[in-house]
Amino acid sequence: MLPIMAANAQPVPPAKPPVNSPATGLPVENVTVTGFKSREVINKFVKSFVAPTAINGKIARWERNICPLTVGQPPAIADYVTQRMKHIAATVGAPVNPKPSCSPNVEIVFTTVPQDLLDNILEHDADYLGYAESSARRKELATVTRPIQAWYLTETKDLNGLTKIDTAQRAAGGVSLGGSDLPFAIATRSSGNLTGDGMQSAFNNIIIVVDFNKVKGHKIGALADYIAMLALTQLNSLDTCQNLPSIVNMMAADCDQKVEDLTPTDLAYLRGLYQMDSGKKLVLQRNEIADNMKDTLNQGRIGGASGVAETRCIAPDQPSTIDGATSNLDQLNHSINEAKNFMVKSDAYQDCLGGEIDAQKIAATPQKPFDEAITDRNLTLVVANQKMKENVGSSINAAIAAYKKAHPDP
């Protein structure tokens, strides 16, 4: 993790957990999708959707194992965002670090002072802002312009497996060619093939900053899906209203196709991205993604990593927290009642998840055996909800204590 991240992540009020959008929930298997048969429509989508890298001119993706870290939210919410990204990545075929502890290469920061954070990165870790051919361009990159914004450090790998960070800075050492010394050149090996030179573009690190002041009102499930999309591909423009349904339309201005969940189009695109030949030319990469998207969408092959349908159990909204020291008695009592209702609904939610497992086991047959992935999914949801219950209990008790301290008995 970048040292500057932890130092500048500002604690912000907890966002609400998703309703009917569990950490492992994705569009279910065998979704009937219509209107995607036109290859021309898909081609237009792919061409406008993704941005090629500045150095190699190809589409970047993760070749390293992804290790996300979320800061600036309570542990249960931060863990939800992190796990949601890892699940989506695994679903579409992106490499995910399986270790519980790893060196983060995707940093997600919720903060109320995003520009202060970027100013510090510019001063101390400017390379992480991405490719910039001048100091003026680097300063421009460090300007926060969106509620959720990403910065991509990319790298290029040649046929020998030699990896170089994409940078405009001169390399030390150089090479000799034809008796001439080229002090700032970099030696790489490519195939020279007409369809592709074998040079690959990949992500080295991604920083995603969420301006909490500007995302209030959005459910954390929608934000997590949006963040996951930014973490798995470098988009051409976040202001473009895409011609096919996409989570990125959620933040696009004047867009009448806004959605708040990862769509079948998004999943089909990401699967195409992580199945393409990364050594081919840009035009062929786009064609491969479009081909895969067309096949996936028309055959209805959209779903989770194991094809497990989304749970039917509805997760309760986590109530907002209050400052007991500045609240009146009516506000405190209202929050206490909300916390109690959340506990009751959470117990019912956990009972539902357990009952869903039992029902699936009873319905299992030799021809259609019970899928253990259902147990894994539901137990994960139970653990996440239990953490939220503990956070709500701690928060309301702290508010009560703060109120009593600010209003001592006469």
C-alpha cells in the first residue's frame, strides 16, 4: 500500500449496505438478453468504452494477481467493497491473489478531502498518477474532477517477459545499436508479426478515490460495482453515456440509461477482456472482445463464477449513525429504535440465508446434487451481516454514552 494513502484517508460516515445485492450476487445464470445481436452495436460499445495505453497503444488488463484494499469506511463496509471486487474479478477470469494478506495494488480510498490526497500523491508518489509526458500534464492528472476517479500505473511486457513501467522519464543505462550509443533507449523483444508483436500492456497499480461528499444517496452496492469496473479496466471516458446498459452510466451526466448494478453487458465485456490475446494489435483486441461479448450475450451465459443464482434473502439497510453529544433526546430515541429494528431484520435475514441452504439440500437429487457454493455464499453473507450488527450496536451504545455525558442528570 502507498504510505501516503493511509496517512490521508479521511474517516467518513458509513454508507448503507446494499439491499438485495449480496457480496457474491451477480446477474443470474441463463438470463435472457435481447437487443445485443448487432455486431455493429457491440463494436461501437467496445471502441468507445476502453482506453489503450499511452506507450504500447494496447488494452491493459491485470496480469499480476489483484490485491485490493479499501480504507476510509468502517471495517464491514470496507470489507464488502474489497470482497465484491475480488468476486467480480474471479468471475470474469481476472487473476486474484488468494492470500488473506498481500501487498495491495488496488487502493480504494473513501475521503471527504480528495484533492488534498491527490496533492500529497503528486508531491510524494507522482509515478502512481500514471503516464505523463510533462510536469504540467502530471499536475493535470492529479486534479480531482469526478465523484469517483481512478489513476492507472501501467507497464509493458515484451516477449522475454521483461517488464517496464510506462513512463516518460528517461531510462538509465541505454543500449548500443550499429556502433552508436543510445543512452536513454530501452531494449525490448517483440515478434514483428503483422497481427501482433507480442508486447503486452498491463496494470501495475490502480488508485481509486471516492469523494464521499459527492456520492451520498448512492447505495454501497452500486458504488462497489462501479469501483470494481474501474479496477478491472481503464475506461475511455466516464462522462460518455454508453449505448448499451452499463454501470458506468451511473455517474455520466445527462444519461437516460443509468443503472445501479453491474449489467450483463459489463460482465460480457470484462470476460472478453480477460480472454483476449493481449499480444495482438489494438484493432484485433477489440474484435476479440466484441466476438466474446456477442457470443456471451446471445447465448445467455451470464452469471457468477459457479453459476449460483442470487439469494432471495433481502439484506436490511444499516441505519445511519448519530453524534450523541450534539443530538437531542428525540433524535437519540429515533436512532435507538432504528438500531433495534435493524437487529430484528438482521436476525430474520440470517434465518432466511440458513433456511435457503436447508431448502436447497432437501431439494437436491442424484441428478442435480447440492451445490456447496450456495453454502459458501450464504455463510459469507451471514458473517458480513453479523459484523454490521456489531458495528450498529457499538455505534448506538457510543451515541447513548455521549448523550449522557453531554446531558448529565441534575
